[in-house]
Amino acid sequence: MGSPRPMNTMKIGVVGIGKLGLPVAFAIAAKGHEVVGYDVFPMDQMRDRVDRMRRMEKGVSKAADSSSGELIAANPDLKIVFTDSMDVVVKDSDIIFVAVQTPHDPRFGGSMPMPQERVDFNYTFLVKSIVALGDAIDRAGKDSQIVSIISTVLPGTVRRDVLPVMSPKIRLCYNPFFIAMGTVLYDFYHPEFVLLGVHDADAAAFVREFYKTITDSRVYKTTIESAEMIKVTYNTFISMKIAFANHVGEICDKLPGCDADQVVGALRLATDRIVSPAYMSPGMGDGGGCHPRDNIALSWLSRQLDESIDFCEMIMMGREKQSQYLANLIKRYVDQTGHPVCLLGKGFKADLDLIDGSPAILLGHQLDAMGIPFVFHDPIVDPRDAEKRVELMRAPHVYFVATMHRVFADAKKYAFPAGSVVIDPHRYMSEQPGVILYKVGVHQESITSAPVVAPAVGATSRVAFAEPIIAAEPIIAAEPIIAAEPTAGASVMTSAEIVTVTEKYVRVVPPRRSSYNEIISLLVPTRGRPESLSTMWATAKANALAPELIELVVYVDDDDEPTASLVASMIERGENVKVVKGPRIVLSQMWNRCFEHATGDILWHGGDDNKFVSRLWDGMVREVFSTKIPDMIGVVFGWDGFRRDLPTHGFRHRRWCEVTGTFVPPYFVSDFNDTWVDQVSSMIGRKLFVPEIHIDHEHYVTGKSELDATYSDRLNRHDDSVGSLFTLSMNERYAEATLLMDDITEFARSHA
């Protein structure tokens, strides 16, 4: 394919203006090309991102790639524009780079202990962008368009998910980058090599010519599948090096006379046979948005392919166990001194404000599981922490340097109180008077007491993780399986009502009922989406076997007048609706408020963005509880149109709540109720997935809904949506699971 214009004045499109796409768009423009950037976010959000990059140069923001701000300042006349129209991108672009996210479930990001199960990445956004590009190419009347995907995917993804939906006019390459957050521009201009997976040879040749205007590095051409494999194995190899270096560091920490820096210093010199010195330094585990998640995803692929050994799982378990060793070390000093714990640093990398896959957050979860209170302090991630530094230095602590920020080594700013303990896994901190400095990896006689090891997941005497129970046969509700009248002793549904609450929710153990009814209460938090709520309720009734035994209990914010008006009209029509009005609170507590006023004994946690698809869904739910869960302790959930492993919606029986004392525990302060339900039900082996129960989830993450005010409000409440998800303590979850297991055991004994 010939170039329509001189190579140094090409027109380039970038689809996906995120942490990678945005700096790369500026980097391409700085080489003289005209760039059009596109994202699904509204224009004002894209402008905010660009402004944030500009502020980096002025010292206002310490964000991921300050060199981007320098580049903008040095090139004020860059030919770069941003648009929310795919048509504008396609119109004149010679090459379109697709930098769309392929997110992983937050549980697999590396910031928390690795779950038992494994899942692939989510390719919804990538596939949607390829389809949208094809449509835009047709509208533009173009015969062909070169498209280069740079998003990370597992091997086989392009052939399985992209090619079947791709327009024949797209001439495709797979061209993932090897960049690190904090050095995006340098890595883009100076890569070790440019990886080019070839699907269309002429397109690949054209892309290769483009890179001659960017870098002098060599281009390495492979098949699409090989390029996919190279990208993720490159990242996992780095994880392996870090895990090995930390393994060496732990051995040196335990052996008199050993110094980890001396040992790995020699290994770094072995550039002929041990490759390179990069990443060869004991400290914390690796982090970021690539390495941990790629390892866990490759572990999933290994299981899918029935590999003889799950090597990536070994790497990640090594990462977690090394982190647990550090948690045990903190525990030993806490036992000796009684001091509170402060983790210095929350980011995954020195002097960056990013926390994706942070080993510091992983360490926090492990301390939480051991019952050790702690606080994070990171003035890079949260500049407000700088104001708290003086207060934090008033009394002795056990300080653990989790992130190697340069500021922590400044003894003037961080003058630790006498009697403190500073644990430094990076070995870069200096001695201070009256302070114990423990440099991990350099053997020191510290404390003779044995380390305390937190129980492994599922290792308690009565609680163990189990695989989800999958219904072996379809559940068919051929005959009505509910009583026409409520069963003896059952509560009769009360009339519709509106309840106003102002007091704070507290945990109250509800009394045990002698018998239970067959009413299903749909507990639904809602926030500013009356149309969605109306659709959810209409589909629930229309597809129910017995709509008269379905109740809607909805929580409405005090300031949400449109939704309040809708539910008031429902009540006027005599529908089985209860409304709980109150101040803005997180979703988990909205569910609790709804539970307090629910009539039904089968309780559904869901949202206004659900649609009930299956006919006779309520009959199937009742039958599962009556035939599969006679003790009524478990979670029943169905296909949500997106995933089969997480109960984004689900049914529980009131008996569960009577055992634990609440619908959602008050200690669970986050919005992510489904993850809490998933964990506890997995611990007791009572997570029942029934594919015949289809309740669609119209969530923006699934690509079925736009990011609206409801989601924005939720995201704005979580500076770290991943970290905040697991600020709850592991031992609390074990305690709940233990209560439930005790009840299951007692039920089995009494009904033997």
C-alpha cells in the first residue's frame, strides 16, 4: 500500500484516550504527525485529562508521566485534536491505533490476595470499538483502513473475538507496546523493539514505515498469535525476576552474613547468561496495571489448556507469600513494641500516584486478615497526606516503607520519633537516632519470637472455599410450584408505603421466624434513574409466575425527586412497592435499609440497571431453594448477560440474615455488595449458578450502558475503587462464614 502523503506528515487516529493512549497521542504529534484522539467519554472529561497533563509541567500534579507535560510545554503548536465522534477519526486517518482498555476483574489486579478461580480479560470495549470503526469506515465511504490494536489481550483473542466481527475493510495489525507507567514517552520513543503482529502484510509494511518516523529501534514481525503471546509473557517474565529477587532477599534476611544487595549485585553482572540487571532487586512485589493481572490471566489460560504446570500461579503465589513474610515481620515488631502500624506508600511504583496492582495494598489486606490495624500514608498518591505528616511523626510507630518514594528518605521531612521501628524492604533509608532501622534482606538479629502466620484462605477449621455449584440439569417450572395462598404462619404482604429514615444504620439481629413465606422482595438501591427502575420492575412482573407474590423495596435519595415521583405514582396504582427515603449513603447500606422493611423471605440484591429476561424466573428461584438448599443458606444467581462467576445480582433467604444479623454487614463500607456475597458464599461452598435464570445487567462495564451520573457518583466516592472494595477485614468474612457453616451443620444434624 502506498502512502497518500509524505511519511513525516501522516494523519493518525488514536481510539482510547487513557493512561496509555493520551501520552502516546501527544508523542506521535510531537514527531510532526496530525493526530485525532477519540474516546467514549464526553468532551469535557477528555479536556480534563489533557489539562491534567498540562498541569504536570507546572508542578500542580504528580501524575503518571510528567514528561508528557514537558513535551506539551516544549511543543505548543502540536497538531492534535480530540473528538467524541468516531467518524472524525476515520475520515482522514492513515493509521488508527486502538488503545482501548481490556480490564480484568478487580479481584485479579494484584492489589489483593489471589482468588481460587481464574478469568480472562474483558474484551467488551475492544470488540465494540472494532465494530464501531467498521461502521464509521462504511459511513466514510472508504475502501480500506489500517487499524493497529495495541491493547493487551491473551493469545487467541484477536482470532476468536475480533476477526469474526471485524469489517472486511479493516486491514489489521496487532502492535502492543512495552511501556511502563512513569516512562511512557521514553519507552515509546526508545523501545527495545517494536512488536508487529501481522494479519495484513501490506498494512504491516505501512505501519513499519510509520515507526521509522518515531524510533530507530528494530521492528520484530510475527503472527498475530505470537505477538499476543510475546506481550503477556514479557510482563510475566518481569514478574518472575522480581519474585526470584525477593526470594533471594528473604533467604539473605534469615542467614547471618548475607547481604541481598551484594548477592543480586553479582547476578546483575551476569549479562551474558542472566539477561539484564533490570528488576533484579529485592523489595516489594511487582505491581501496575499489567504484570499481576497478566500473570493471573495466563494462569487462567494454563488451566484452560490443561497445562502440566501452572507456572504463572507459582509466580503469583511466590509474590503473595513474600508479601506475607513482610506482614509477619510487621507483626513481630508490633508484638514487641505495641506501636501502631503505618504503611508508608500506597502506590505501586516509586514517585508515581498510580495504585493499580499495588503490592502495598496487597500487604494491607494481609495485615487486615491478621487483625492488625494500620494506616496508609502516601503524599504522592494523595497530596492531602502531606499535611498529616507532622501528626504522624508525633508518636512512635512501626513504619513500613511500602513504596520507595524519595521523600521518605528525607530525614528532615520524615524525622521518626525515638522508639519507632522503620522496616525498609528496599534498603535505602538512613539511620536516625533512637530509631530501629530494619533493612530487609540484610540479616539482623531482631526478635526471637516466632512469626505469626495468617490463616490461608479457606484454612479455618470450619470454613473452606468451594467451587460454585452448577445446576446439572435445567430447572423447568412446568407446573406452578407456589401456593396460591401464603403458607400457614407466613407473613402476608403489607400495603405499599413510604418510609423516611434519618438515623444511622446499626447491626440488629432479626428474630428467627418459625415459618417462612414465599414472597420475593426485590431490594433495589436507585439513584437518579427512574426510567431504568421502571423497566426493571415492569420486566420482573411481566415474566413472573406469580407477580402478586413479588415485592419491590426501593431506596430513594432525599434529593432524587424524579425517582420519588415515579415510585409515588406506583403506590397510587396499588402496586406492591415500598419506598425508603433517606440521605445519600453507599449502596451496601441502601440494601440494608431496604431489608429492614422487606416482607418477603426470599431477598434479591440487584439494581435499577437489571432486566428480568427469563420467563417464570420466580418459580425457578423458589424451586432451587426448596430442592437444592433445604437449609436455605446459600446464594442463587443466574446469567447476567456478561459473566457466570460473580453474583452481580442474587437471591438469598431471610434465614441467612437471621444467622449473620444483617443483609450486608455494616463493616462492609463499599458499594461492591456482589463481591462480598461472592466471597462469603464461596467460603461456605454455597454459590449456586443457575443459567436458566437470566437477569440482564445493563451496566456500563458490560458495554450495554453509558457512563451516567449514577456511575460517576459512585466512582467519585472511591479514590481507589479497587482498594476501597477490600478495606473490610478478612477475619470478619471468616466469622460470618463460620456462623453460616455452623447453622448448616446444625440443620443437617437435626434433619438427619
